[in-house]
Amino acid sequence: MMSSTRRCLIANGSPERSETPLPKSLDNTVNGSIHGQFVAPFIHGDAVVYDALGLEAKYNVESNGSTPRLLHRIQQNESILALAVSKSLGLIYAGSGSGGIMTWSIETYEPVATMKNHTGGVLALCLSDDEKLLFSSGGDAIVNVWDAVGFKLLYSIYSTFDVGDVFCIAYSPSLQTAYFGAQNTSVQWYDLKARDRAPKSTLKNHPSRRSHRFFDSKGAAGKAQPRMNECSSLQESRLLEISPTNIVQYAHYSYVYCMQLVKNLGGCGEDCETLFTGGGDGDVKLWCIDPHTSMITEKQTLHGGDSGVLSMAVSETFLYCGLTDGEINIWDLDTFQLIRNVKAHHEDVLAMSVLGSNIFSGSASGFTKKWSGSFECQARWEAHHGLVLASIALTRNDRLIYITGGNDQSITLWDVSSFEDEKPRHSKSQNDQLLSALGKLVSFRTVSNNPLYLEECRRGATYLKSLFKRFGATATLLTTENNRNPVVFARFKGTNSKDTKTILFYGHYDVIPAELQSNDEWATDPFELTGVNGYLYGRGVSDNKGPCLAALFAAGELVQEQALASDIVFLIDGEEESGSRGFANAVRKNKGLIGDVDWILLANSYWLGDEVPCLTYGLRGVIHATVEIESEQPDQHSGVDGSRLNREPTIDLVGLLARLTNDEGAILIPGFYDPICPVTEAEERRYEEIVANFLKRDPTIDKAALRDRLMSKWRFPSLTIHRVNVSGPSNATTIPRSASAAISLRIVPDQQLVDVKKALKDYLTEQFKRFRSNNKLNISIDHEAEPWLGDPENEAFRTLEKAIIEEWSRDGGVGGGTKTGTSVKPLYIREGGSIPSARFLEKEFGAMAAHLPCGQASDHAHLDNERLRLRNLYKSKAILKAVFSELPWK
């Protein structure tokens, strides 16, 4: 069946040309459709290049083996069809298959706004040179004009003709005119400065008011289905109708897929603009623009063959055209000659981007290639598991960044600086260096409780030491007994250390185990830092490698700015996840090297939720113990030896554990609760603020129940039975010779470790005697940590609070976005967990500690898919930088 477009061409006497197949990115009948999932095969081979004389030459397109670094992946639930970037606003705009335009921060990769007015997929985005206007076009035959800063719809432009999909847009700021290329082979334009003089739109010809020959045909009852009024929400004054005179019908013999505006072509002057259009007929057409009327007239046609022109980019005097079947044509705009044809990909080239001499091509296979100015392939990598539908190249913070969008429902950002023809003149920004360092540190499997990773832990410690030295600190590794992981010690020397107070920052570089196996829930490699949707994923990124590096870079930046007045001392533990084995002795042994300390800062926990920053002023202590009961008899058979006269160790153990608590869960150790102080009025007020914060999100919460639940976890002790182990084979007929239980007591300030340990042993021993059992009871203390209670009114907490309010109240507050002036005050919280070194450092140095949680409650610390929001990482660095600068003077 002949297409309607071709029928029109023949009826009007136009010469018939062979029809170009619809590209896979737009063809719903093939597996590579926008709504499908195209899995790219692995492709080998060289590119075949034809010179201007048609002679075939071989050019090696294999990359040098290296791959650009993936900076971040923004994952969505729909295909990304178009991209635009505002460098001044730091925003990424993305057009989706459902008709929405999503906006993200290019700094933190967080969502900022969503604009919605298209009823079809957004096929093209164009940002004005001043980055104030954003143009979008789609499958609904509409071109929308947006306020790129305020994200509001300004105008909606439509044609009186049935143009079909609008594939491309170009905007002339000097003429204030937008040009569009469409499915009906036409090129149209609208002069925005003449909109007030144009006739008022009647809406009669609006696409939503037209009858469709198929979808609006009458049904069996002789009636058509009512159509939804798609422009009812838009004021008629904002509807702009393209004049029937502002159109060139049959601009190409096929769809108009792409266009570019070029200034000063051939030296005609800065005010002279030429419009380039590419079509499915394989031609590129050059159009002269009348500077008075904005009308276009055909100037020249560049015949490039039968392959459709799907994408184009212009750099200096060269035009790069991405074609169907994987080809790229390169035209010299001085002579208008085709100087090279490259078989660059095995699939359609759907995206072309050029920045200086850096050239990028993205294909329907999901692969992207980076080309040099002489068109040698420098890198090839899989950017998407599907089609590469859009791309942009830009420089940011002196780095070459390449952004792609695809039908795998994602946007990817790549650092391709290592492939630049001209290297950047300046070093990377501090935040870029921070991310690079964090990625390196996360890659070390610093699992302290597994001897297999002993060497990895040493490498991680050595890398930290080198980072400190890079910023000008003195750094060394403090050895620990029994070949435990070393403590990283570093000192940043202040310019006025005699008149200021010294701050000690404590953190840890070891992590708990994480293995990427088929049955694990990790969505990414736990030891490869991966950015997705504004979050960084990896083991230890939140606990505690990210916060440690935030503190390191905060102090380092002050040194580089010559603004560090006081000494900042760092002690980075390598055994915290294993009870800080050897840490205390290493500190005591090197106390002369460490010197005097006036304040202690920690950053090793999380907010109470995801929305409000917190300050932690209390931690519970812990006593881990093993209770074992064993018999003199070997493992026995229950059918042979089972008897009421035979005291079985497992029954004794269960009975003994049952005597630790009553039916209400209260711990029955005599005098256990006596030292606990009553709740103060100041503490009550802090709990009231926490409860009030929860009520804002859920007014149905039981206030009293929430308060009691938090107190029971934070400021009151608890007992836990973690596991029970028995000897012998694990079958149902064995009487185990021994049974043991791992238990823990979480204790609170004013409960003394020595007293609680003695009371636990005495109580269990006394209760066991009542059994009159022949079995033997053994109680061992495996690990202990003192509780810690800070003073929320001291200068350290006051300085932290001030810095939090200043930092989190800017740039739209905690949730991001564009609002300003939102005051964000932290919540003061306590925690039920333990940090063994917190109270030890206070006692050892006679200094008070304060605790800054960096992560959110949803960070999944110690769980699969541990993460840290990028915004939290940057904010934590800024907060610590302010505290390092201000606290030493207080």
C-alpha cells in the first residue's frame, strides 16, 4: 500500500523517490521500538570509509581499550527521546515517551521539576541561546514554548496542516523565530515577536479539534466517540497558530528528521543565518533565511545517497550527518563537498554531538563512539541496553561530559575528558575529586572481620594516607596488636594553632561483608561506586567512607584556601565494624604523637527519616556475651538416652535464658534499672519536636506511642538473644553435648560497664544453681562498648546546628528543587546503636564529642544496596568545612 505522503507527492507532480524505511527508533513494528527493549549485540570490526572520489579506504575504529567513566545514571520508567542542557542553570531537560519533560540537577542529579503538556512523546527539545526559553515538539503535532527557568508553559504552537510528528526544532534568537521539521515532509516556522499582530486563534484548526479519518469514524450506532479537549486547560491567548504562508511543503521527499541553524556560513556575517535540514530521503538542504520576514528559501541540496539523515551536528566548517544503516557523512561547508563517508555503526546513527574537535555518535545498537577531529575512533562503549536516542556534549568544571538518553528508560552521564583532543587547562573541581576518591576507596574490600581481605584493608588505609598527604597533611599508619588493621592518623596544621582549639575527627574505613552473588539483592557491584538517580551505591559509601572523605576534603579545601586556622586531627579506624579491636591501645600508645584535643567530631550514623537533618547526642553501649552450658557426656541419641533424669544442656539453656526477662520484657537482673536517670524537661522538648515532625507527614500517628517507642530504643536498655547453637549433627535424634547462646545487653548512660557485666554473670550463675544440674555453665564477655551522652547545648552542637541551618536552608532545602529561603532546623536525636570509640575518646582526651549524621534513614547501611544521596555528601562536606573553620575559636 502506497503511503499517503507519497500519494501527495505524485499527485502534485513531484518526482517519485524511493521511500526510506522508518528508523528503528520510530518504528513500532520492530524489536528496536521506543517502547520495546533492544538488547545490543557485541559488534566487532572496522569502519569502511569512502573518500570524496568514492575510493574505499580502511580506517581502524577499534578503541584504545579504555572506557569513559560513567558519572551517573538517571533511571526512569519511560524512554528518553530528547535532551537539552542549561549550563547556566545547571539543569538537564529530558523529553519522555509519555509526553513529559523531566528536569534534573546536573550537580546532584536530583529531580527538580516536571513539565507536561504533550499528548504524544516529546521528540525534540531546543534551548534558546540565553537559556530562558525551552522549545519542545512531539507526536501530537504541537510545539510548546516553556519558561526554562520557571518551568511554566508560555505558548503552544500548532499548524493548520496535518503535519504528523514534529521531529526537530531550531530557534533563531535574533529573529525570535522557531523552525520545525515534520512527518508530512514540511518545514514550518513561527515568529514569536509577531505573535501580537497575528490573527487570534479560533481553535478550529487545533489538532485536538480535528476529525481523524480512522479513530473518529462512526461506529456501529452511527456515532463517533467523543474526543477529549486536549487544549481546554490552555488559555486561547497562549495558542499560536502558524500562518499558512509560513510553510514549505515537501521540503524533503520524506520525513524531516533533523535541523541546525548555522551563523555566518561562508563569511556572510554574524547576522546571516542558514537553516540545515536532513530528511529520510538522504538529502541535506540549506535554506536562506530572510532577516526581515524569517521566511526560508532553498539555497542548495547536498545529495548524500539513499540512506536517510536521522541526526546532524555542525562544528566550524564541517557538517556531520548520522544516517540509517550506521553511516556518517562528513561535509565541508566551505566547498559543500562530501569529504568522507564512514560505516561507523552496524545500526542507525540516531544521535550526533560535536563539541570542538570532539565528535560523538550514538546508534540503535546502544553503542556510542568517540571520534577525534581527524575522525579516528578513540573509544567505543555500550551507553544503553537499547537505542541511543539523544545525546549532548558539553564542558562542565573543566571536564568533557557526554550525556545520552535511551529507550532503556535511562539517562547516562559520561566523563570523556581522557579522550579529549585538547586536554583541559585546569584540574577537576573539588566535588569531582571527592567522587573520584570515593569511587577508589569503595573499590577496596576493606572487610575487617574476614582475614581474606587483610591485604585489601591495608591498601585502603594506604590510599587514605596518600589522600591526606595530597592535601598537605602529615599522615601515618598506627599499628595495632595481633596484626589488626592499622589506624590512619593525619594532622592538618593550622595557621594559628596556638590561639585556637584542636578538633579530632573520628571515622572508620572498614566495612561489613558484601558479596555480589546470584541470590543477593544488590542491584550493582557493591565494590564499584555507581550513581543512580542522585544516589551513590556501594558498600561503605554511607557507613563510613563517604562521611570520612567529606571531612577530609572539607579540611583539605580550607588548607588550599589558606583559611585553616586550627589543627584538625584525623583518626580513621580500621576495625570499627569488628568492635574497634586494637584501636584504644593504638591511641594510648601514640598519644604523644596525636597531642592535645579540645573537640571531637563523629559522622557515623543517619537521620531519623529522609527529610530532616539530625544531630545525634546519645548512643547506647553494648555488652555481647556468650552463655554456654555443657555436659560431661558426649552427644547422645534421644531414643536411647533421653530421660527426665538426664539433664540436657539445651533444656537448661532455654530455661536459663527465660529467666532473663519477665512476660512484659523487663530485664530481671537485680538493680539493672536503678542507675538510669529520669527524663529531663529539655529532653521532653526534643522528643516533642521529633513527634511534631512525624505528625506533619502522618497526622494519624499516636503521639504517645511514638514517643514511648523512640525512648525505648534510644534511652532505655534492652536485651537481645541473637542465636542459639548446639553441638553434634543437625538431625532430629541428637541430644547435644553442649548448647550456647549469643546475647547482648544494650545499656544507657549512667549504667557502668563493670557493674552490668558483674550483675549479669552473678544473676545467671545464681539462677543456674537452682536447676541443680550436673551440667557446667560458662559465661564469656565477647565485646563491650560504653554508652555515650553528649551535651546538645555545648558549642560544638551549636556550631553544627548553625552550619546545618545555613547549608540545608539554601537551594530549596532538603528536598532540592527551586524554592529558596526555606529554614531547615535539625532534630536532636539519640540512637540505639553503639560506637565503641565515642566515649573512649572523650575520656582519653578529656574533650567533649558531637555527632553529625550524614546519611538518610533509607541508606541501607549494613544491608544490600547501601547508598548515600549525592546531595547529602556535598552538604556534609560544606557543613564540616564551616565547623572546622568556626568551632576552633569557641
